[in-house]
Amino acid sequence: MRHSKTEKAKTHERIVAIAAKKFREQGLAGIGIADLMKAAGLTVGGFYKHFKSRDALVAEAVGSALEMWKERIDAASAAGPRWFMPASPSRSQATDNRRPPHAR
């Protein structure tokens, strides 16, 4: 059964997303192609229709994860600081901030 380019692209992205998640959870050596494809509901043979090798998947999954973090950092940066701290607090302020609130 042939799939459209759109379906193939969606499946490819799903595999990358699952791989990125599993690699974060279990490490790069913690999960193999068979387990990844099972998690995606696909066969191991289907893997090679999307990637030349496991290394190609790892590179894409890590790149995808880094891009996600970059987007989060950019969004947080654009939103501005969530709190304000004086540029150079006095020694008493710096010391006071280290103590728990009930001890101040």
C-alpha cells in the first residue's frame, strides 16, 4: 500500500518525536530501532523508508530536541524577566536572600 508524501512526512516526524522523547528518557544507547518503531506502531522494515541509519535518526532527533529548546528560550527571552533583582544588591540583601523566609 502506497502512502502520500504528506502521510510519509507525518510518520517521519512522529518517529523523530518519539525517538527524541525516548532518547531523553533512556539515553542514546537505552533504546533500539525495534523498540522505537514498536512505540510508533510501525515495523522495523519501515524504519529504512524514513532513515538511512540509526545514526541519521539520532542526529535528526537530537537536532529536533535542540530546536525545541531554542524556541522555548527565545519565547522566554521575548517575554522578559519573570522577576527583578537589583543589579548589585547590598551585602545584607544578598545574605538575606539566602536565608529561608521564616529566618529573616
